[in-house]
Amino acid sequence: MKILFATDGSDASNAALAALIARLGWFREVPELTLLTVHAAIPYKAAAAWAGKQNLADYYDEEAETMLSPARASLSAANVAFDAVKRVGEPADEIIHCASERGVDLIVAPFATGR
């Protein structure tokens, strides 16, 4: 079983991850878990060009780490192995693309509204 868990670092995502961790024993074998975060791309190409390619990459990476941090901590505390993936783009599209690439069986994407 391969599970893709998409997180935005919100309380809703963290609560859903806690529920998933509590239920991992329900699976016959320990699932392969991919932790995914997707940051929406900066919509203004001129602003992105002005900021610079490396600065923008650093920004996306810092934001992704902020979103992944609570989930990483929860999974590590529960001794659950996972692979973390960071993407930039339209969240729904990137979730589906990542799931397709990795051949996942289950997608969990509990995003809070308004974030």
C-alpha cells in the first residue's frame, strides 16, 4: 500500500495526519508514505524575474519546509518512515501528478479552507 499525504501545515492537515498515524496498524503491511507539500507559483512573472531565480527557489524551499515541519515531527515521533516531496504549482494538479508518478493507492489531502 502506497499513501500520498498532502499537507499545507495547517491544523486540519496535522489533525488528519494524527488520525492516519493512529490507524497505520489497520494495514496488513506498513504502507509506504509520501509526504507532499505544494506551494502555489508566484503569479507575476515580472515579480519572479525581479526577485531572481535563486531567491525564488529559496523562498519556495523555506515555505515548503515550514509546511512540512509539523508533519515531519509527528511522523518522526511515531517512528513512521516517509519520503518528503516539495512541489510548486497548482496544488490539485501537483497532487495528482505526484500520485501518478509514485503509483499510490490512497491520497489524503486535508487542506484547511482559506489558506
